[in-house]
Amino acid sequence: MTYAKVFPGWTGTGSGLRWLVTGLLCAGFFLLAPPLGAQEAEDEAPPAKITPQERAALLGAVTGTKAGLKELNKLLTEGDAGPDQIKARAKGLLQQLKDAGFIEDATAMMTAADRIIQAAVTNVGGGARIVEFDPSAANFVPPKGVIALDFGPADGNLAEGFEKVTNNDPRIGGTAQSALQSIRRPGQEGLQSDGLIGVKTLKVPMTKSGRWRIILMTEAIGEGSSVSAPFGSTIIVNGVKITISEALPQDWVRVARLKQGERSVAQIVDPSKKASARFVGGIIILEVDIPGNVLEIDFDAEDETDGRTYLTGAIFEPTDQESILDLPPEAKEAVFSNERRLLAEADIGSTVAEVVAELVPEAGEEDIVELLDLPEPILEDEQLASPS
């Protein structure tokens, strides 16, 4: 019997992270609960001392503040940690969360565990990472079948083959119309010469249903600007929630380029433009299924004060045709797909299942669902084991 059958809301993606915690806890309740009449286990050894870095990460998981979550991600990924290290660190943090006595409330405990698991899933390939982007390919024109948008003021530069999107375009929206601001970037050309700040929603009619590759473009405006996370902290694409790995421009994965035939990009890039970090472009690449003919994207920031987005362009291409991007191996690993998310969730889940199940050992199946304020599970007769 799978949890997809027990819990009708199970999706396994995005907001399904909370369902993942629920499933692990429920599994732990049945698989790890001691038999009736069993003697209590001997007292365990005192937990290992928590370092300041671990304490900051745990507090980040408990409070959920932006600064705290930065500390959590920093601990998980410090030292260019690979997937196995990230999984081990997540498991260790969950164990410390249980042992350290930070919180006693079961709901708060599960929320903190959810944040640790979500951070780990994102960092082992279940989220989207920003890739440095070089748009300087000579004579690039989007091929047939591709939708290409150039964000900016009405009188701004328009890249060839792109459609202009201004701050009063009906396909976009902000928290308020006045929040959408057009800006120009002196010294830049084409896609990076201008853009829009404050885009919260993007709704684009597609030419057909099916699987599409979404390429959203931005630029590193620089420290001290009002844009600290150009794509927000998460985006929701047709209902699928995707976490964006937060990183400074110098930490972006390198480097995606536009394809342009036989000429080498190195031959046409002006080194003087590449020398300044102010002119570093960035993209996120998402591969998603669009069952209808409309793509809806919601950009979600941790807070309204420093969560303003900045978009310079967008390209949407069917995955059954060759991509306009030239991606090195590391950049290919940064591409989000639902399949990669599911694999990451399963990978993390198998690593931390036992610890998560011990977090709230007194909770039963219905209790756990109630703690998360979710619908009670519905057990359908035909899905249960044989009466014999």
C-alpha cells in the first residue's frame, strides 16, 4: 500500500515535501515501533556537543528566517560538499534536532525537519540552480517553434527575434502595478541592456501542450541593489513548487551560451565586458510538462522587502527539438526536472527515514496528519490487504 493511495493529496513534488515528512513518520511508526510489552531501551549516551555552526543551522530550521535558512544551506554545502556529504549532514542535523531540546512542540518539530529535508533535496539536485549566462552569440535568432521574450521599457533595445514585454503587458503582474519597474543597463547590448524589476507572475500562451524547456534570464545587478534574489526563493510552475538555490553571482554554475553555428563564442566575446561582475548574466533552466496550452509562473520571495525579482528575458522551447543553449556538464546538472526532484526526494528520504520517524515517536498515522493540518487519510477497501 503506497502513501499515494492512503493520502489523496500526495504528489511527491514541491509542496509534497511536507507529505514526504508525513510518509516517513508514518512508515517509522509502523516499522520502528517496539512490540507490545517490550522493555524500554537503555538510556542513550549524551548527544555530542553542538558546534556554533550547527546551532545556527538548527535555529534556521526552527525559525525559518531568511538569515537562518542561509545558515542551514551553508552548513549543508560547506566545502563544496557532494550529495553523500549533504545527506549525511542532513541526517546529523535531524538527529541533533531530536536530541538538543530546541523545541518540544510536535508540529514545530516536524516543520523544522521539513525545512532540513527540503534544503537537502534542493542541494542534491531537487531544485534549480542559477547558471552563468553569456548571451553574446553573434547573429543569434530564436529558431522556429521557440517563444522568446525580451523584458524592458517600451523604447528599450529589442533583441532580434524576441517579443518585447513591458511593465504594462497583460502577461505579467506584480504585487502592485507600480511595483513593476523598467530599468536600463548602460554599456550592455541586446538581452542584458534592460529588464523589469518586481515581476511576480508570468502567464504565457504556448503553441502546444507537452514538455517544454523554460529558460528565465537575469543579470547580477550588484551588491546594495534591491534585488538580492533575482528569481525569488521559489517559483511555482503550473502548480509545481521549485526551490531556487540561493547563490552569489561568483558561485553561479558556469557557463551557458547561446548556440550559433560553427563560430566559437570565444571569438566574439568582448573581454572588457566579461571582466566586470556587474555584467554577469544568469539563467535558470526548468523542464516541465504543460498539459494545457498556458504556462503560469509565480515568483515567491521569502519577504517583500528584499525579494524583488529581476528578469531580462525568457525563452520557451519544446524539449523534442534541439536546445538553443550550449551547456557544459556541470550546467546540465543544474537543470530542474520533476524526475530529478523525485529521485532527490527518494535519495534523501531513504537516508533520513529512521531519524525522522523517531522525531515524534508517540504520534500515530492520523495524529501525524492532524499535526500537519492535512485531511485525514482515507483508506479504501480495495487497496487494503486481503481480509485473510
